[in-house]
Amino acid sequence: MKISQKLLFLPVLILFSSIVSTAVNAEMVIHRGNGAEPETLDIHKSTGVPEANIQRDLFEGLISEAADGSLIPGAAESWATSEDAKLWTFKLRQNGKWSDGTQVTANDFLNGFQRALLPATASEYAFILWPIKNAKAISKGEINDINDLGVKAVDDFTLEIALENPTPFLTGLLSHHMAYPVPVAKIKEHGKKWTRPGNLISNGPYQLADWKPQSKIILTKNPHYRDHDAIEVDNVYFHPIEDKATELKRFRADELDITDDVPSDQIAWVKKNLGDAFRNTPYIGTYYLAMNLEQAPFKDNLALRKALSFAIDRNILTDKVTKAGELPGLGWVPPGMNGYTSQTIPELALEKKERVALAKKLYEEAGYSKDKPLEVELLYNTSENHKKIAIALSAMWKQTLGVKVSLRNEEWKVYLNSRSQKQFQLIRSGWIGDYNDASNFLDLFRSDVGTINPSGYKNQNYDKLLKQAEIETDAKQRAEFMQSAEKLLLADMPLIPIYYYTTQHLLNPKIKGWEDNVMDIHPTRYLAK
């Protein structure tokens, strides 16, 4: 029996209607490579870029970032400063909400600052907030009353921050995750588990939906965020992929919209075949090696530290190994910092033959030779790109000086623990500017910042110069104090600069709203596809 044409038409119409409805209601999803599994999402416990990428979507400080990385009002709609620039008053938005719908108040920010600085929190990043009055003394346990901190909630929507000295980079500092608010009631309720799905509430554009370790972290739009309706991406997946070759394969298979990085040995191929997707831009950061000054062989052996640095051909590393337009690292603070001229190590400007001869001479002065070679271990976090650099460095030291290098790689969380506990001799590291000011780089090597100082470097004159820079109100004189400090740091050589970063990403050409910037900040709230 034949089926009636009328009976056939109705299901087709229903099917067509269903397809249209699905297309209209389809959620927009973006998949982002994140480099590594986050050590934590606790804003006061994290120290790395993989964590900051996610926290920037979850939380919002008084100051936020635009798509191009510039600073804009965040949870605060406006602010004013006193005549001496030591008291800042912030007016919070009255429509600021946590993801559970409760009001974001000045007390939430006060609680955040206090928790960040309490010695019991043991935050490695506490020094970021030291410009605030009494912040350093509190974090060091020299002042026991947390209420002495120069932060005051005047009312629900007014926050005052008193400073030790005028701080021209304060707005940049307040966009950092150390200055985010915290839901103190949730922390009291759940303890260390407050950052788990179902427990974590956030005040930013997104909320935590799921976290499957070593697989993915899923964020969904915060329905209570003030600009909720203007945000186009409904869900963002952060994928921890340490192997860059795997990440490239997943991008080519349309499993990722954005990669964290690009394998250095594939950059030429990527440029040729995926040129419309390749993004390569300058980045305020320095790739370097830190030497453990608390133990042999680098403790009290400046000649050895210099010998290893001078034996490196940085041009070969950037031209033949990294191959992404990086600049050879001749100093610590990268070029391009606001109001600052970066300093360099004079010997690195020597002709190669002369520089190598000096390296050999210093190596012998340090007590080593090809008959009595240095044996040293280099630690790096798991990454094919880091591995290639480590192998290249090992080969250069072996060929030039006869050094025997053993390599040790650890996944991100383990590596961070080894770094903070000084369980290394020589370690690969990198520092990315939290805000565009040279002090953010120089403060890392102060003797009083704790375990985040990678080498355990201590020099009272260095600390004194940075202290003078802190209280100096003349911009030119302040820069001169910092430049003198950098010269001293480079002369003492607790680190070996390798190169100044650029960033490499692969970006799905369908992605809209991405803006390249030197901070490499790309909040999901501005993206769409």
C-alpha cells in the first residue's frame, strides 16, 4: 500500500522545524588548549599562567582587562585618589553578583586581601600586594592584627585602599588574581575543597561546571554576571595538554579552537600550511634558567655561574630551536616596559670567539676542566619545546666546557613543588609580567619574597635599591634606582637569561574578538565563533 503524500509531508515539516529550532538554540562552545593541568584554582595558592587563564574567566577584580589587554573598570565602576596618591577609594557596581546570585560587596574584597596576606595562607604571591599599607609586615608575621591592613570596607559598595607609598602601577596590580574577592562563607564551609565544582562560586563572566583532572575544565556563563546577555560563548572547555605535538594534532582535528602554544619544530610548516590560523606576537616575559644558590655547585661560585651563561649561543637557540621570533635574552627585564630601559650583561655582546674564551677561563677559575668536568642536573616542566631547549643547552655546555648535564622533567604540579622547595640545581623557568612595570620582574629576586624567589638570591644592596624605587615619586629617578638594581642582579648572576618571549597560538579562523597584545590576555567573554 502506498503512503499518502499528505502523511509524508507532516513529518518532514516537523523535522525541518526541529532543525531550525536546534540551530537557533545551539550553545556556543569554545575549546582552549591550556598547556598544563592547573595546580589549583585557589586564587591565593596558584602561581602559573595555566591557572591564571581560567581564573581570569571565573573572577573579576576591581580592575579588569579589555580584549586588547588594556585596563578597564571591573567590579569597581569608578575610583578616586587622594592628593598624595596614597589613598584610593573604589566605588563598586551595585549589580555585581556572585554566581549563586548573592551580592558582591566591599567586604568580599576586604576578605580577599586579608586572606592573601595572612601567614597561614602561605601565598607565594603575597609580595604582589606589599604596596598596601602594612601588607608586608602582616604577611611576614610582624603585625598580628589583620585589621591593621590598609584596606577598609566603608560600606557595601565603597572600598578604601591605603598605600605605603604612591604606586603608579596600582591599577595593573589590582587586575591580578591576588586582588580578586573571595566568597569567605564558602571557604569556611568547604575548606580546601572550596574550589571544586559545586562548591566554587565566582563573580566573573563564567562559573565552574566541571573539572576532570588531566582531561578538561568546563566553565559555563555566570547567569548573574552584569554583562551576561552580551557574552556570546556559553561554555568554554580548558584542555590541559602538555605535549605540543598532541595539541597541534587536536587543533587540526577540529578538537581545539585555540592552542596554548605551537611545537617549535613545526612553526615553519604551520606558517606555510596554517598561516591564517597562526598568531605570533611579542610578549612581556623572559625565559631563563635559575641556579640554586643555597647549595653546591652554584653557591658562592660566581665564576661558574658566569661560565655557563657565557658558553650559551642564544642566537642559535632563537634561530634554530625556538624559531618564533624570540629575541636573545641579554638581561632580566624584557624590553618594552613602561618608562624603563632594560639593562644587559656586557659580556654577552662580545664576539662569539671572545665570549667562549672567557667562559673557558671562568670555568677553570671555578675549579673545573674537561678532565674534571662539572656534573649538573637541569630540571624542566614537561614540554617538548622545553626539552629541545634543554638538550641544546646541554650540547653547548658539553662542547664548549665539557660539562656533563643530566635532564629531569616533571609534570607541572610536581615541578612547581620542586621549584618552591629548591629541590633542583638548575631549573628552567619563565616569568611573565603581571602588569607592565619593571618592578614586577625585579621584585622576584628580593631576599624577602620567600620561596617564589627561584634561586634564593640575597643581596642587601639590591633590596635597598628596590626599596628606594618604592618610595621615589619622580619617575626618572625611580627608573634609575631600578636600573641600578638590575645591573647588580646581572653582575651577581643568580639567573641565566635565555630569550625574551613571543607568544604562539593557533586560532580557529572562525573565532571573533581575539586581539593580540603584549600581555597575551584573551578573556573568553570577548570571543565568539
